[in-house]
Amino acid sequence: MASDDERPRRRRVKPADASAAPSKAGLTERVKTARGRKTASTEWLKRQINDPYVRRAKAQGYRARSAFKLLELDDQYGLIKKGARVVDLGAAPGGWTQVAFERGASSVVGVDLLETAPIAGATLLVGDFTDEETVEAVRAALEGGEADLVLSDMAANTTGHRPTDHLRIMSLAEAGAHFAMEVLTPGGAYIAKVLKGGTENTLLNELKRAFKEVRHAKPPASRADSAEAYLVAQGFRGRA
Ligand SMILES: C[S@@+](CC[C@H](N)C(=O)[O-])C[C@H]1O[C@@H](n2cnc3c(N)ncnc32)[C@H](O)[C@@H]1O
């Protein structure tokens, strides 16, 4: 699996209170190791079952626990403006698209290697964002308009080999950044999943030239034992 998020579900979206961190008290369940199930998948299952964000996502109708990461980032940095046009790279199963609409976006163009079940108002494409054809399709879906916010939660399947995983995630963040710099409206923002302590200087310097503020963020919903972090670039200076 590419992410540590919950598998796709179709449920009604209810408003979320991202400020209240879920409590784990008294809720831990044990998972029996089934014959034939590898320890790693038993561990994954145990973590899913006992993860308070997974429970909350289910209860509040989000398709993935990652929805809380965007809610928390938005609470902290005020990213999703009323009426915003949003691009969601690595959109499946749709948690961030749900949050974008809930927080006031007027349109979302999403793309993923996997199909994302429909969400009213969203244009959801299937394709590999590292292919120029897919990038063109996303640009075309914006119908010549600019975007106010480009989100990238793209993550390739991990190999367990840190340098390889690092290169893969950074090349996705870079592809998203270059796209963002082409389509963002002045003042717009770009968010990308990266690995902690690992944003290449070249990308960081490029973003610092193009945006007024660039920071790394680790929202509480991002698992403490994961090297994942987010790059938050705000105040796009516009194209020369
Ligand atoms: C962590 S999940 C995204 C979860 C999503 N933000 C949500 O809230 O539902 C990462 C996604 O990135 C997608 N992805 C990875 N590489 C990609 C690529 N080259 N092009 C498009 N999507 C990609 C994966 O298929 C996966 O669905």
C-alpha cells in the first residue's frame, strides 16, 4: 500500500472538529495473529484498529485518516480560502478532496494512479502525474483558469530502502511544485508530502524564490513514528 491511510470507503461527510485530538483511552483492541498472516500485516491491522484517527475518520465520514492531516494543516495555516480552486495530486481515496469542499473550495481537480470514487463538484482523473500526458489532462481540467491551492499527498509504494524511498517521494514533490508554479494564482499556496529532514536544497531554494513563506510541518495526525512531513509554501509571487 502506498500510504498508511485507511482503505477507500464511501460514506456521508459530516463536519469535523480537527482541533480535538482523539483519545485512545480504554479503546485498545488486540489482534489475533491469523495462521498465514505475516507479522507485518498483523502489525498494520493492529495499528489500524487501535488508531483513534481511523476511528474518527470512520465516524465522521472521511474516506481516509489522512483527511485530518489537511484539516490540521488548514487550521494552522489557513490554506483553503472560500471559493478556492484546488488541485489535489494523489487524491485517492478522496479524503483531502472531501476536506477541501468542506472548508469552502468551489472546485477540485484531483488525480491519482488509482480511481477515486466520485465526489460532487470534483473532477477526478486517473493517471500517473509523472507522465506529461497526465499533467496536460490536469491542466486542461482547470479550463485555462489558475488554481489557488495545489495539494500533493502523493506517495509511491515504499521499498524499505530509505534512499530510494526518499528519491521517489522527493521527485513527486518536485513534479507537484513545478506544476504549482505554472498554475497558481499570485498569493496561492502549495503543500507537499515529503520526508522529514530531507527536502533537497534545490527544491527548497526554488520554492523560497517563488513563495513568500516556506516551512516544514508535521501535523499531529501524521504518525510520530513516520518520517513523513509536509512542505507548506504560501504567498506565491506569480510568474515573471
Ligand atoms: C497517501 S495517499 C493519498 C491520500 C489522499 N490525500 C486522501 O486523503 O484520500 C497517496 C496517493 O498517491 C498516489 N500516487 C502515488 N504516486 C502517484 C503518481 N505518480 N501519480 C498520481 N498519484 C500517485 C497513490 O496512488 C495514493 O493513492
